[in-house]
Amino acid sequence: MQRIQSKEYFDAVQAYFVNHKDPARVYTFLLNTLWTDKYKLSEKMYYQRVNMLEMTDNCVSFYTGTECTLVLCSNLENRNSN
């Protein structure tokens, strides 16, 4: 499982999800955004077939079947860690 903490990406995914409820489309949108920004992901991530997502106030979890493959969080909890 890969974990990404970014308020910018989380907000973009939340906004995209409003009009596109399909988990696979939301996952593809996120991967394309990360690719455009040259964010390093394992190549395996691009071949995952996501069929479910779970959204909370601060995180989006993407699942392939019952396995969580990617978690995107808004990064609020680690602001004072420096």
C-alpha cells in the first residue's frame, strides 16, 4: 500500500469526486495528476484495477477488491512535525 499526504491532491480528488463517482475514474484522475506533477509512484500502481473507494473527512482510500492499494490524506495531522 502506498500513502500520500497532500492537501492539494486531496482537495483535487474531492472536487473531482463530486461529478465523477466511479472509483476507477477518480483513481485514474489522481494518477494522471501525480504523473503530470512528476510525483514518483511505483509502476505497479498504474496497473492496479481499483473498484472501490472510501472517503472520510481527511483521507481517501482506494481498493482493489478487499486490498487497500493507495491512501491519500490531506496532511492536516502532521503540520507541526518539523
